[in-house]
Amino acid sequence: MGSEAEVRRRAVLAATAGAALEFYDFVTFSFFAIQIGDSFFPSNDRYVSLMGSLATFGAGFLSRPIGAHILGGYADRVGRRPVMLLSMVIMGVAIGVLALTPSYAVIGIAAPVIAVAARLAQGFALGGEIGISTVYLLEAGDPKRRGFNTSLQGVAQLVAATFGALVGLGLSSVLSAGQLSHFGWRIALLIGVSVAPLALVLRRSLPETKDEPEPFVADDRAAGPSPRQAIVFGVLIMGAQTIANYVFNYTATFGQTQLHMSVQAAMAGQVAANGIGIVTSLLGGWLCDRYGRRPLLLWPQLAFAALILPCFTWLLTARTVFALISVNLVLNGVANLLNGPTQAAIAESLPRRGRSRAFALIYALPVTLLGGTTQLFVTWLLKVSGAPISLAWYLTVVQLIGLAAILAFPESAPGKRGVAENRRQGWRGSPP
């Protein structure tokens, strides 16, 4: 039996690995939206086929609040670990069904119907998974490293997305366009199914955290955010970040449809963006444990909102792979500083008794209402406006809304709240 610190580290790593697998299964669909559209929604109009595929991708978000409510409530009653195991099983079965469903040309209308049903099951599983695993990371790890530990949820998503993009890059390099549409995307999904048993084994060894006492760290002078503030402002902040994340996941499609780049070039841009995001997610989590959540929410959000239009203007002028990769590096690097501070700030502001359900819903609702429709809305916006820069304007407005919510959200980190309050009241030096 290892020390308490070793047990905490193993628990955090096991939870992170499981979350990465589930997110890989869910998000890989977006990397192959064009090819999946060709299989399930064949049409002479490529736009119609793509919209059908993206609508199916969006369907996976409709069931996420249901999963958040049911699985999150179950985790608050019986524990975090059994629900994380259940969500993994549901996700694995759903992705296997989707990968093995014959195309429209073989079974007709049953193909898109089955595909939509599989996406709904995936959404249900992920709706509970992300919220519950984030809460688990907060509770299972070192209380003084909450920001860093919860940043691993964002890192898990980025690692999964990076691996998915690398799989897409590899498959597009060795397969023809016809082969990629016929069976290449199925290989990418089945890779996730094949490693699901390993993730289940890792999760079976997780210690339970539901009934552990909340670690107490005395606050200096001020109370943190109320649960109501965590819910209202958390939904707004999470919504802004969700839209940004799914715009970035749309990069591979944007590079092909708007910049007329090859699949390989578009996937390379996605890989670069995710790589820098992993680094800055960890950095943001580490810094917010040191300096508090609020500074690491405010300044990166302000910088991100200011950089969007200049970066997209340059990208649309240059229209090169170098520009695509550079813009992804800059914007993803800044945006992902927010991952750990956001999730830690919201989760630690909620009471433990109902934390899993509340956090899962705070995460799932904006994802469903905003993130789930982002790629569909962006494709429509680009079509009707005829101006690729409209994507940048949309993203900027959304980030300004997120900035307003951050300004209204008090410091939540135990031990940092009084410092933040003193600064707001004009303290200089150490308080008496």
C-alpha cells in the first residue's frame, strides 16, 4: 500500500485516462464530419451532406443534460467511481455501434437513424462523465493542487483530440479519399473501442471520494462565491469556453471547406493547436493554485477576446498552412490557460452533497445549447454570409460575454479569497 500522496496521484491519473478515452470517442466524429456525411447522408450537394453529418454530431449534445442529471445525481447518492464505470461502458457500446453501422447505400434510412441513436447514447454517457470525473479530480487529489488537478480534465480532452487528429492525419496519408469515406473513419472510432477495457480496469481501482470530509483551508477575510453565483456565472463562462473549444475542433473542416487545404494540412493544424493547449492548460492550473482563480480567468480571457479578429484576418489573408498552424497555436495557447481555473472555481464553490449533479449540469447545459450547435451554426453562418471572417466576429462577441461573467465572479480559491478582497478594497501590503 502506497502513501496517501501516491494513492491520490494514481487516482488522478486513472480518472484522467478514462476521461481522455471517452472524449476521444466523442470528438473524433467531428474530425471525420465530411467522410461520415458521405456514408450516412449521401448527396450531390456537399453542403447538404456535411450539414447532415454535423446535425448528427449535434444530436450527441441533446442527451448530455439528461446524462448529467441522472448520472450526476446517481454519483451523489452512490459514489463517483461506479458511475464513472457505467458511463465508460455506455460510451464504448455506443461508439462500437456507430463504427459498425453499414452506410446509407447498404441499409438505407436505417443507417442515419442508428447513427443518431448511437450519438444520443454517447451524449448521455459523456454528460455524466465530464462533470463527475472533474469533481473526482477535485476531491481525490491534493487540496492545495485543485486547480492543477482539475486542469487535467481539459488536458485529457486535448490529448484525446490530438490523438484523434493524429489518427486522422495518419489515415488520410495512407488511404485515398474514397477509402477514407468508406472505412477509414470507422478505423478511427474502433481504436477507441479497443482500449476501453483497459480504461475500465484502471477505473475499478479508484478510491471513492463521496463521503470524505471536505478539506478545510481557512479563508483570510472573505467568503467565496455562493452556489447561485457558481451556477449563473459558471454557465456563462463555460458557455463561452465551450463555443471556443468547438470552433477550434471545427478547424479541420474550416481548413478544408474555407481555405481549400488538404485533409493532411487541416489535421496538422489541429494537432499543433492541441499540443500547445496541453501545455498551457497545465500552466494555467498550476498558476491558479499559486495566485488564485480570478487572475487566471480574467487576463487570459481578455487577451483571447482581443486576439481573435487580428489572428483570423491574417489567416484569411495568408491562407497558408503556416498561418493556420500559427493562429491555432496563439489562440489555443491563450484560451486553454482558462481550463483549470474555470473548473476549479466552479466545482469548489458547490457543496459536496450535490456537487456531481450541479457541476455536470453547469457543464452540460451550455455545451448542449451552445457548443452542440456551434459547428452547425458556423457552417450555416459561413454559407449565408459568404464571409469567412464572420466566424471571428461570432467568436469575439461570445468571448466578451464570458469576460463580463468573469468580472462578476468572486475569488473561490481557499486561502486566496481574502487577498482578492483586500485588493478590491485598496489594501497595500499585509493586512493587519
